Amino acid sequence: MENKLEIAWFTLALLTIFAFFLGHFNTINSSIVAILLISTFIKGQVVIDYFMGLKNVRLGYRLIPTLWLFVVLSLIATAYYLPITHY
Amino acid sequence: MPRHLSIKAPYPPGDFAIWIIIYVELLTFSLLFIGYAFSRRAEVELFNASQLVLNQTSGFINTLILITSSYFIVKAVQSIKNMTKQTTQSANSVASKWLLSAMFLGFLFLLMKVSEFTQIFGMGINLSTNTFFMFYLLLTMFHFMHVMLGLIILGNIYQKTKRVGYTTDDYSGIETGASYWHLVDLLWIVLFPLIYIIR
């Protein structure tokens, strides 16, 4: 597709607006956080693939930032969802 | 060529050294992101209350600014990569305009952050106010410094395009600088929801 880059920018802008409205209207709860983290993963992957240009590079180099993104967001989710115990 | 037969480039764009730097930066920031997320567990109410002080709209606009500047940088790189020996001058000229637009947005980002910091410091908040603000200031100021460095790099690339310095055989420099700028964008994409939105 000719305008992949424009679609990438539009996706990023749309997901950013989505995140902002979730926060702005105070709709954040535990299920929304999961959606927010998934949308952050998609945004990060779009930057990695289409802006950094790693989509057409050997898989190993693309996997490093993808795995980084996955691990960081998973740990953020773990920290958020793990029950808090008070001693 | 059919998609499944397309050949992948052996190395990422730009100098390989920048990718080592990028991976190290990702690791460094990940420690701060994860540190923030787990520290929040100990003081959820404090983090949620402190977060209300932040200007979400400013964080949102800054995200749009960074993704748009990243888009402009890709356009600059594309114009250089797609040039022929006959179009070297015009390609450098087009790239310089995209770069200038991206740099303008980068400066706008810095201006907005300075205004946000001024507001925060004006309230008497500093690194030792509480754990939330320690992480907020560490993360955003560290990122701020990366944006400044990115702008210096882009400034140098801009100068080179003005001198028609990129040719069909030599354009690794612009790819290197672009990769660094996209790193700055990628980091902010994680930082924005983590610090400004999630509660």
C-alpha cells in the first residue's frame, strides 16, 4: 500500500486520542487499563515497524524492541493487577 | 516480488552503534518504568492523588507532537533514500524542509515541558516531595534531555542537507539520527499512559 506511513501516523494519533479521553473523563478502571496497555503495545509496534523501519529487517533486530515493549507492559500490568497485601 | 519472498535487510537502518545505544536506553528506561509501576503498589492513594496535579492535556498534546515529528523525520529519510544522482539537490532540499518541521515540533515539545515543569516547581514540588513526583521528575527530565540531544543531532543532519551532503551512496547519517529520534518517540509512548493516565 502506498500510504502505509500515513496510516501508521493516523493509527498512532487515533490511539493517543483514545487514551487521552479515557483519562480525561476519568473512566480508568482495571479492565480499561488492560485495553490501554494493549493499545500502547500497538502504538509502540507501529513505531518500531514503520517509523524505525524494522519491519523489513532481519527478525532478531525487530524482536529486541518488540520483546522490550512486551516485557515492560506485561510487568506494568502485573504491578497493577497483582493483589496488594498489607502486613 | 511476492511478499513471502521479500528479502529482509541484514541490519537495522543507520550506523549499528546507534542500535546498541538504543537498546541500552530502552533497558535504562524500562528500569524506571517498572520501578514506578511497582512503587505505586505501596502508595496507590498517594500516586493517584499526586497524578491529579499533572496536566493530562499537555501530556496528550506532547504525544501528538512527538508522533507527528517522527512522521516528518521518516518523510525526510524517504526523500533522501528515494533520490537518484539527478535529484540529489532537490531531495536534500525536500529533506531539509521535513527536518525543519520536525525540529520545530521538537522545540514545541520542549517549550510545553518547560511550562509544565515551571508550573510543578511553582507549587513547591521537587524530587523529594514524594515517590510519585520523584519518578515523574526523573522520567520526564531524563526524557527531556534525550529530546534535547535528539534536536542537536537533527540540527546537524539539517545542516548537512543544506550543504547537499547526502548522496545516493552516503545517507547512513540521516538514518542514524532518525532512529534516535524514533527512540525518543517510543519511550514517550510508554511514558504518557503510565504516568499521566493509568490510576
